[in-house]
Amino acid sequence: MIDESQQVVRFKLDLLNAAMPADSAVVFGDMWVVEGGYAAKCAELGCQRVLLVDTFETAGWLEARAADPRLDFYKGDFSNPFFMHSIRERFAISVCFDVLLHQAPLLSTIHGVLDKTRDTAVIAQPMLKERAQLNSLVYLPGQPDGSGMSPFAPPSPQTGGFDVKGVNTAHWIWAMTPSLVRSVLSGEGFEIIHEGTPYDLPNPDWCMWGCVARRGAGNPGHWSRSMPSPGVIPPNW
């Protein structure tokens, strides 16, 4: 579960509190390290239905879910548009903590998450600090030695793919800037109402960043409405 003595945890809890009150929540990728801790916190903050979506589950989460009827779990890959389409509900808030930088189909994954969001999206993760060019997105795998793009200095040797208690930076795909996330949210019809950068990572080019964004009027010109990408379900499918 979560350790509220950690600065990163307190930051994420502040974001959740800024998004409340809410009657329901969907939390994406909340199993690694925290074992559904933020899903449980959403229930503690007043959500009467909390769905956690991830590709695996742990014994600790199974115990927490059995003890609280408000907690539910769907096992699947939320970057898969067909799996996401099978989730017919929409939730007051959606929560994405430290998961977007792992998603190969980044834009369609964010679109799928926000499509399940009725009111408010909460996002937090390590981010690349703003570059000279706004909306920067850097592909991390294959970066040459000495590129300086690793979020840790020196680069982390961690490769524990099955260690659910440890952060595995070998799975990080994207270095994205806050301006990129702001633009994507705006294009999806969301407006950021709260954001923060509480601290830097060991590599000073990286920081922790998070935001709370409210749904607005929407964007009738969104790419999913006009020219759906292959593998992304068009509207009214």
C-alpha cells in the first residue's frame, strides 16, 4: 500500500483531494509497488465505487478488495482500445499515476482513459522539464550513452521485471514535458485547474509533475472523430 511519509505520495494525495468530492473513480495501473493503494484512498475519500484497471493483481490487493465492497477490479491492458471499449461505465474521476510514460500507443491510451472520465482527470508522473521546443516528447529506448536523458543520474541498472515492490525504469518509454500533457488534455476538451512540480529527480532535467483537469465542452475536431487511427475504435462503434 502507500506510505504517506513519502513526499511523492503526499503530492499525489493532494491532487486526489483537489479532485474531490466524487462519487466514483477509475484508477489505471495502480498495482505496481502500491498494490491498489490509491484506489483504496479514493474509497476512503468518499467514492462509493472504485474500479482499478491493471494487467496483474497481488495478494495484498485481493485482501483489500475482499474487505471493501466499494473496490472492484478489471484485469486487462488499458492501452488496448477493444478492452477499453468493453468498459461501458464512466466515472467521476480517473487517476493515472506513473503509468503514461509506459504506454507505447500514448495518444490513444490517453484518449481511452479520458473517454471513461465523466468530470475530472488526475495525472502525476516523472516528467522531462520544458525544452526550447514546447510539447516535446522523447523516445527513451535506444538513447546513446551520455545522452543525459535517463531520469536517474547515473542511469539506473534496475531490470526487475517481476519485482512488484520496486520501480523498474527499464520499462520507461517516454520522456514528455508538461506542455505536451497540457496540449493533449486541451485537445481532449479538458482544462487544468490545478498543477504542481514538487521536486526534481536525480537527473535535474527531470521533475515530478502532476495536475487535475476538468472536462469542458469537448473538441468536435478531435482526431478520433475525423480520422480514427488504426486500432482505435471510432465514435458510436
